[in-house]
Amino acid sequence: MQEYHQFARRIGLIGATNLLISLSALILLPILTKTLPIEEYGTYVQIIVTIGLVPGVVMLGLPYTMVRYLAAAKSREEIQEGYYSIVGITLLSAGLASVALFLLAEPIAVALFDGRTMVTRILALVVFLECMNLLQYNYFRTFQQIKRYSSLLFLKTCLQLILVGTLVLAGYGIFGAAVGLLVTHLVLFLMMGILIVSEIGVTIPGFKNVREHLSFGLPTVPGNLSSWVVNSSDRYVIALFLGTAYVGYYSPGYTLGNVINMFIAPLSFMLPAVLSKHYDDGNLKDVKTVLSYSMKYFLVLAIPSAVGLSLLSKPLLTILSTPEIADQGYLITPFLALSGLLFGLYTIIMQIMILEKKTGITGIIWIVAATLNLGLNIIFIPRIGILGAAATTLVAFALAFVVSMYYSSKYIAFDINASFILKCLVATTIMSVVIIIGGAQMSGGLLGLILLVGISALIYGAGLFVLQGFKKEEIRFFRGLLRV
């Protein structure tokens, strides 16, 4: 039980960090949308999307490899060999990708970044640093240094918010935003490098296990690329067919719906290392328990949040961006909130495939989902605009969830808490009635919206309590967490 307490405390710490990250994205949103022209805001979105694309491909799946193979490493020499072998490969692959992006900046800028060549060249440097930083973050993830990881992630969030926001407000526009991203990534790169070197030293690796590492990591690359296609390629397709302005209309609703991901982020971070340790030690019962608790934690937060964000999308976007963006994009949020819910469930279930080293199956799932998503985007975005992009995203996530559920159940089956899900849905329905009635009578403004959200959350919690959503032993467990 003590181990579950520790796991839950770490989940809480990562969850709090990701809450702050999500809030920072919402804080930055009005600064960007109310200060930049809609085309420049669309270009900024394209920059963020590209930063998310390149590492998933050029890092060759090595972050997953590090977590899976080094989590159980005991000796300093074993850790050094594994870590620096992965660093060496990543330096080569990320360096080549960044050089190519830098040299081809002009045509890429014309196609995707509204012709801003200098911004694209800055992006090439950011992409390289992002690859190296992701590798260093995964070092702390692998060895479950959660406080250090959370502090660094929080520092990155604050630096990005301060630097990007300050430079944009100072009148430097999209160029200033790009410089802010570059400085943020550079500072984190240097800090994490110093911490890791001070802990394990420096050595020249022998690349002894490269073949094994790549055989595990490479099958995840198609999945990473396909996952990016599902999550982000719609911004590229919108830019190509409708222009960067419509990327600007689309992204705030997407960002708001994507808030659901803050609930799955701590689990996505913690589960691979924790489950790998239990699984490798032969503790299948503990694996099932962690999976079951994780799904329950996620659903109790994600279900009401998805519904609440959907119902309050328009007033929230009006406050966070502009009335024009709210009118254009408020219907995007419900599709993305439900997509986030399905993706969270997929993330938990997918851990079974990672434990069984069936990463090829996850790759195939995302290849199929991405192909479907991209094809539907090309068909529907020119015809029904940005709403088509949101709808096809939901279709792709639904497919990934259903297929992964089918395959994972063949290896490990665990309690999905069906009765608890039903109780969450009933409590959420009661909460929805309060939101609809309160929203109709709300006079407007941020204070009124915060009050409505607070009341709705209390109603949901009370409903779940009356329905006895948690067992007595679970209540005692969480009370124990508060006393620790």
C-alpha cells in the first residue's frame, strides 16, 4: 500500500505541474490573440505544431527505449553506456534534421509559415534543442526523479510564458515569439545537461546495445508520426487550403478542448517506468491494480471536464481570445474535448502493449488512424472548413481507442470500473443541468464564469458522493495520502 501512496503522490505532483502548464497556455492565449494579427497568431500555432512533429520522427523512438530499458539499470556504468549511446544517436539524427530545415527555410516558410524565412530558421534551432531536451527530460522520467522533473517543466513553462508574452507585448510580433521560444529551450538545455553530467559524469559510449534499442524504438516512429498527423496535421491542411488566418480561428477552440490532456499527462509520464518495474518483477497483480486505479483517476476528472468545456466553450473563448475567434471556433471544443477523453483512455490501455513489447501494433494503429484522418481532412476541410478538421480528429481517436482496446485485452485484462463510469455519467448529467441553467442566467464576465464552474464542480462532487462512487477502502486510501 505504501508503494501505491508514493505512486499517487507522484501522480499528484505531475498533475499539479501539468495544471500549471495548461493554465499558462490559457494565459498566453489572450496575449497572442489580442496582440498579434490573426495571420501571425496562425503562424505561431504552426511553429508549435512543427516543434511537436520533428522529435517524434528524428529521435527514432529512443525516449521510449530509455524508459523501458534503463529504468531497472543499477550500476553507474550501465546507465552511462545506455544514456550516452542514445544521446549520440540523437545528436546525429536531430542535427541532420535541423540543418535540413535551416537550409530549406525559404520554401518551407512560403508553404507553411506565411513566408517568414527568418522565423523558420529560428525554428530549426528550436527543433534541435527540443529533441535534446526531450531526451534529458526522459532521463529524469526513467529514474523517477519526479520533483526535479516537475521543477524543470515548471521553469520551462514560466520562462516561455514570460519571454514570449513580454516580447509580443513589446511589439516584436511573431519574430519576438520565436526568439522567446529559442531562449527558453536553450536555458533548459544547459540546465538539464549540467544536472545530468553532475550525476553520472561523462563517458564515450561503446554503443553496445544500439541494435536492441533501435529494434524497440524504431517501430514506434510510424506511430509517433501518425499520432502527430492525427493531433496536428489538420493545422497544416487548414493553412494550405484556407490560409494561416483560419489556423488562428481553429487553434483556440482546439487548445481549450485539449485541456483534458492535463489529466492524462502525469499518467503518461509515470506509468511506463512504474509498470515496467512491476511487470519485469513478475507482479502482474500490481500491474492490473495500477492500471485500474489510473483509469478511475482519469475518468473522474475527464468526464465532467469534457462536458463542462463543451457547454462553456463560447463564453470561455470570448474571454480568452476575441469575439470573432469565439464565433468561428466555439464548436471545435466539444470535438476536441471528447477526443482528449478517448486519447486518455488509449494512453492507459497502450501501456499493456509497451509491457508486452508489441510496439509494432501501436504503430500500425496510428498509421491507419493517421491515414484516415489525413484523407478525411483533405476531403472535408475545403468543403466545411475548420469544423471538418475537428470532426475527423474525433473519428481518428475513436478508431485508435477501439482497436487498442481489442488488442490489449488479449494480453492483460483489468477492471475498467464500469459501474463507476456510470456513476460519473449520472453525476455529470446533473452538473450539466446546472451549467445550462446557470449559463442562461449568467450576466457575463470572468467572475460569473468562475463562480458557475465552482458551483458545478461542487454539484458533481456531491452527486458522486451520494452515488457512492468511491469504496470505503478507496476513501481511506486517499485520506491516507493527505496525512502523509
